[in-house]
Amino acid sequence: MSKHFVLENSYKLLLESIGINAEWVFKKSEIPYKTAKKDGISISLEQFIKFMNTLDEVIDDKIIIEYTDIDRVMMFVPPLFAAMCAKDGINCFKTISKYKKLIGPFVLNVNTNNEKISMEFMFDNNNLEIPRFSIISEQVLITNIIRKATGLSIVPTKVASKYEYGHELEKFFGIKPEKCDSNLIEFSLKDAKEPFLTSNNIMWGYLEPELTKRIKELELDESFSAKVRSLLIELIPAGEDGINSVAKEMALSVRSLQRKLANENTTFIKQLNHTKKLLARNYLKDKNISNEEIAFLIGYSDENAFRRAFRNWTGTTPREYRDKYSDIYRA
């Protein structure tokens, strides 16, 4: 586990959106936030723990529930867009597990069996305890996500941690949380397989206006390639952009999909890269989304791989593109 991670500027905005004095929280946590750069400030694991413990002092359980309201958090945590674009809870939770390192210095282990899906939060170093605020807010957030995405009042089968839970949290979860040595939340496999409804409805509201406009343009294009690109716009953030996934969604065999694209003098790889470039350029216009997050959102394992791909597509780097876009709007 990395000894440092970036605390993004969006944390300050998120805290202020629920009436918390962010400057005071950072000061008490010994985080010199006034020295933060454009992308945020690098903090140590010790500072992260102090930060979370300080939040636990000033935020009660009722506000934790408000703090993790998905409509609010979506504005400040872009990778959640990818999670809610998943087709169901199983794929959503696996996506959250992948991006967890972007948000905090701990991991989320996801395990499934024939009856349930279980998620456990922990530091790589098991000798350290994750602060109460971190655990409770993550458990509430995950519950909010599956409820929002499915439109159902899903109740976890188990919520547990080393900490006490108040009446507000018990009422929110719909079950009595347990006190034990593990920090986990579980759902029945049946509930985790409920289809997500957000990819075609709520989620598009979080896209840049230009991207929404481009999607509408694609819908007016009668070509098969345009249909593939339109579908990829939904599948890429959900991590399901392989040719097998696209063929399945279009009720075609892979060979038929390839043949139809060949008839239009293109290939699946060309359409995939074209769509990734479209998404990347629009994400880069949002100063609140880091390059690392964009890399994840369009299917790259790290920022370096994304940077190389973007240069191949555009002849410029992500940073140069951001700067150019900012200059245009400052002019």
C-alpha cells in the first residue's frame, strides 16, 4: 500500500456542501491544505487517519447519511459514475473495489458465493484500524448506490464493524448492525443481480453538455458504426467494452459484428478508440476529474497508459489538452 495518496480539492467542496467547516477540519488534521495544488494535496496514511477521526468528531450519524447521498457524492467523486454504469450490483461492487485506491489508502475485498456477496474494508496492514467515519460512510454509500441504481429499497443481509451504530444508522440500513472484528457489508446474491437502471437515465445528467450533444448526434447517424459507438459510451465506464460484450448487447455474434463494421471500412478497435477519445476529451474539460480517474473511467490500468493512448489519438498530452481548453475559456 502506498504511504501517500492525493486528497483532492473536491473533499473541501463536499464537506462545505453539508455545512462542515472544511478549513477547520484540515487544520485539526494537520493537513496544510492552503498549499494544495491543482489536483489536491499529497497526504500520508497518518494524516488520512487523523482526517477521518476528525470528521468523526464533527459529523454525527444523521449527517453521515446526508454526506453519502449519491446525488451529492456523484458531483465530487467521478469514479462513482463508472460504478453506477455497471449492469448490476455484482459488477458495480467489483468496479468500486478497483477504484478504491483512488479515494483512500485502504482496500475493498469482494467475495461471492451462491447466496451472498460480501465486501470487507481493510488496510493492507491489518495492524491498523480504519477509522469509524471511513467504515460507516462507506457502508452507507454502498447501500445508497445499490438502492439508487436499482430503484429498490434493498436491505443488506449483514452490516458489521468494530464500532457502535446508532438508531439513525439502524433505521437507514433496515437491519441491526453487528459489532465484530471485521468491517463488512453483505447483500443477497439475488439483490446484487438486480439490473441497474441508472445508465440510461440518471447517469447522463452527469455528463458534459457537449458529450450529451454528441450522443444525440450519434443517435441521428443511421450507420452501424454509430450504433456501436453509442453503445460503447455506456459500456466503457462500466468496464465492459470488449467486443464480446458489445456483440452480446447487440444480439449478434462477434463474427457478424466484425463483418458489419468491415462493410463500413472500419474495425471494432477503431470504433473503441474513437469513443474513448471522445470520452477522454470531455472528461478532461472537467477540472474536478484527475487524469488518474479519467484513465480508470475509460478502461486503462494507470495514468501512463492513458497518457500514451491520448497522445496517439490527438498528438498532445492530457495536460496540454487541459491547458489549451482552459486558455480558450479564459480568453
